[in-house]
Amino acid sequence: AQKITQTQPGMFVQEKEAVTLDCTYDTSDPSYGLFWYKQPSSGEMIFLIYQGSYDQQNATEGRYSLNFQKARKSANLVISASQLGDSAMYFCAMREGRGGATNKLIFGTGTLLAVQP
Amino acid sequence: DGGITQSPKYLFRKEGQNVTLSCEQNLNHDAMYWYRQDPGQGLRLIYYSQIVNDFQKGDIAEGYSVSREKKESFPLTVTSAQKNPTAFYLCASNPLDRLYGYTFGSGTRLTVV
């Protein structure tokens, strides 16, 4: 069965520094997608970045990059130049298959990031 | 702008009552989902639907019911059979013809009083 593991319940980072949020996954399907979402205290889920299992390069979106290590089943999120507004809960999620009937997202337990001035 | 609207934002329920949470999308997405979030836990899938008049149970469907009479709407009813309904509920949608594109609503916080 597919599973997402986030082992860091909480993290602190100084403003302007980089931070890595860990995510490991388990699946037997060779085709899958990995997602990172940000959830501020308001509760909305904000999509940050996506990595497909067949993508050759690590995904990047502005200050966000995904360190994808397929053999280790690891998909860590790297936030560069942290800002106070980055303080939020961060969730890693996975979708098995290539979409269509297998579009369910499975979530990890999240990491609470606090950016300190 | 297109998006998902969840209402109400806050909901209080007395024990033994059924309540219905609304979820409406104008994105023309085929699939819709309901997730439950408890403190310290991730999102857990309650129900999902990929087509009108069809839906499937997720991991924690007991005590919940849904309907999908229109493509735009996917209401969730929390029944009295749900033993611990106090939680944050999130609705999401996704176009089935894309690998990603999930959109989430802003959530409903349900409290049993």
C-alpha cells in the first residue's frame, strides 16, 4: 500500500536561510506523482511543486525545489531564502498511477515550519 | 475566477444531528474529493467521485455520506453515526485528463457541542 512519511513534526529556520523538509514514500507502482502543499493557519491548501516519477530533472518553482531521489524513495522540499511568510504547515502527498481512475492523493502528517526573524 | 467554494466556514453541531457541508466548483473538473484533517495528522480521504452519480469510499467513509447529482457539486453529510466528527474538512477537485491540477477549497471547521 502506498504511504507517505514526514518525520519532522516541526522545524525552525532563520529568515533568508534555506531549509529542507523531508519526505519519503512507499509505492510499488512505477508511475506516480509527488506533490508538496503549503497550509497556512487559514487552512487553505496551496500547491507548491510537482514531480512525476518519470521526470528526469528535479522540479523547481521559484524558491521551491524538490530533491527527488528515486532509488531512496525520497522527495524532499527545499525552500531557499526563507521568508517570514513561509511559516506554515507543509504536506507531502503522492498520487499513484498516471491519473484517470487513480487520481487519489495520499498525504503525510505534515511538518510545521517556523521562520524566525 | 474559477475555484472551489466550501460553506459554511465554521459549523457547530449538536450530538445526534446530521449536518451537510457544501462544496461547489466552477472549474469543470471531473473528480471531486472530501478529506478530513485532525490535529497532528495529515489529510485522510473520506469519499471521492470521478463522474456524476458515482462515488467511492475512501479510507474513513464510516459515518459519512455523499451525493454527486451535478458535476459542480459534491456535498458531504456527517451523520450521527460518525463518533468523532469534530475536525477540519477540505474539499478538492481535479481534472482527470491531467497528471496534476488539484484545487482545494478553504475548508469547513466542524465542532460538535
